[in-house]
Amino acid sequence: MLEIKDLNVRYGGIHAVRGIDMSVPQGNIVTLIGANGAGKSSTLRAICNLVKKTGTISFMGEDISKLPTREIVKRGISMVPEGRRVFADLTIYENLVLGAYTRKDEAGIKSDIEWVYSLFPRLKEREKQLAGTLSGGEQQMLAVGRALMSRPKLLMMDEPSLGLAPILVRDVFKIIQKIHEEGVTILLIEQNARMALKVADYAYVLETGAIALSGSGQELLKNQEVTRAYLGGV
Ligand code: ATP
């Protein structure tokens, strides 16, 4: 579904992403793990054309490398950015409506708001509450819900569990699986490598901008290097 070839991202003198090749097959959950600064967010931002890059990115057989972000969203890619970034001064409902900014089908938008509320009943209860007053976990739900409002075929999530209490981290992973069961392909960035590898069909380990290892989630969970570096093992 998504094919990345020889992707490079540079910020001035910093070569943050160094020639990576990756693919995300339709219907899979693929995860990208790695330490802080490994280049994970830069990779997602490059896919959405939010940073300067070289290399090719194709989605459903079409080269999207040069398309503006809005067109990429229209084709079915949506991102939940790191740190949630909801619109604090708008209500939950208004945030969701904004998530559908590339769409014009009023009826579809309405029914998708109901779909998001069915995934996150708590958002429905608080529909008119300003997003800035929500708890961290609720804001995360809203960020995911807003990304779903473009009806993505591929949902990319940048560290959705960051800063959440362990019980909420489990909820986030349940939601990821639920969204996946509804037919959405997922590319997940996580620092919580153990949880990510458990749900992933396939995983890439990024080290200083390059792919150091890849394999099925189960394979990497058993891999000694991965255990030592990312799973707190010895
Ligand atoms: P984290 O888990 O800490 O978010 P990451 O793996 O997502 O890390 P990136 O955010 O992609 O890593 O950053 C990769 C490298 O690029 C880092 O060295 C970072 O400092 C640098 N970098 C990222 N954004 C910029 C920018 N806008 N300008 C300059 N350097 C940047």
C-alpha cells in the first residue's frame, strides 16, 4: 500500500533520515521503533510532505512524493501527530469537524462523527467541552478521532502512548487494534517497543536515521539486540 524508497531528510547539516526503504502492506499494522532522535517523526513528516526530503513515496501505486499535504490526506493518509496538538480553544465536536476538512460529503461527515463517538464514548459525553480542558488521555482520543475524520486508508500515529498512565497506554493499544479491525492500515511509531511489537505484523528498528533491523513483531520481540536496546532486557 505504502512504499518508501531511499528516503532522506536533512535539516541543514543534520542528516536525520538516511536512505530508508520501507513498506506498509494493506491491512497490516507496521511499527517503527527507535531511540529519541532516531528519525521516526521525520519519516512520518516526510510521508505527509511536511519536511523537505529526497526519495520516492508511493501510495496505492501512485507516486505521492511531490503532492501537497492536503492531496495526500485526500488520497487516504492521515496522521496523529506527536504531542496530540488538538485545537485547545475549540470543542471536541469542532475539532472533529475540522478533521474532515478535505471532505464535502455532509452526510458522511455526520455519520463518521458518530463512528468516532462509538469508538470513544467519552468524547460524545463531552462533545461541547473545549479540547484544552480535556485530560491528556482524552486529548489523545480526540487526536485519534480527528485523524479518523478524513476516513483514512492508512493511519499514521506518532507515539500515541507518550505521557499516558500505564492503564491508558493499554487502552490506546486496544483502540489501535479496534481501528485496525475496522479495515484501517496502521503505521505506528512508538517508544513503548514491547506493546508496539506485540500488535505489529511487521516492524522496523531505526537507529540514527537508518534501518538497523526489521522483521515480524514476534521475531523482533525475541531478538536479543532488540531486547537489550529497547525492551529493557539484559
Ligand atoms: P523522538 O522519539 O525523540 O521524537 P524521532 O526518532 O522521532 O525522535 P526525529 O524527531 O525525526 O526523531 O529527529 C531526528 C533528528 O533530526 C534529531 O537529531 C532531531 O534533533 C533532528 N531534527 C528534527 N526536526 C528538526 C528540525 N526541524 N530542525 C533541525 N533538526 C531537526
